[in-house]
Amino acid sequence: MTALRQRMLDELQLRNLSACTIRAYVGAVERFAEYFRQPPQRLGAEQVREYLLHLIRDKQAPANTVRVNRAGLRFLYACTLKQCWFEENIPQPKKPPNLPHVLSTDEITRMLDLTRNLKHWTIIATLYATGLRGGEFNI
């Protein structure tokens, strides 16, 4: 294990990040170093930009994969290596919207038709009619 890898692992553990996050960040740095065949401390902002563009263009990685790789590299450069250039030179990719699944009128009608308890029917009909989301009510 290299000294840089151990230092990064120590920083990750000091922040009490989950094992999944640690694995993702260390993996991102490993793939970055393998892509350039150089240790990450020898690479800079242009190489980070090139690598993220490689993920987007060549690998056609999903937006969340690019965001995790950027986060891992940001942790390495900003937290472990104490470089101040990362945030100003490497833009944060826009997070794609996560739209909810909307039930069709037929699905709502079927659900109400199958509800035998009047109290439950009234609750479901009220929630549907008012457009409340799941986190906005407390029954």
C-alpha cells in the first residue's frame, strides 16, 4: 500500500465515512491513476478534467458515476493533498432530475374500488385529490 493511499484511507476514516463511500472513493482514485499510468500526486486539474470527460464521452458513464468519481478525486486533492484548485477548476456536474412515478387514473380507480374500509377509502381519495406527496402527511 502506498503512503498516499494510506493517508487517504486515514482521512476517510477520520471523517467516519461509510465503508461503501470509502470503497467508491478509493476505487475512483485507483482508476484515475491507472488511466494516466502515473501517481495522482503528479497529476493536476487538466488531467482530472480529461478523465471526467473520458468517463462521459468514451465510457458513456451515467451521471451518478461521474459525480462519484469527481467526489473521490475532490476528496483526494482537497482533503488529502490539501490542494485549493479543485473546486474552482473542476465543475460539479448537474444532477439529473429524479421524477416520481405518477399513477394513472385507471390505477387510482382500481385501488379505490378494491378498498373496502370507508376510512381507508377516504384517506386514499383525499391524498390523491389534494396531490400530497408521501413525505407530506403523517397518518
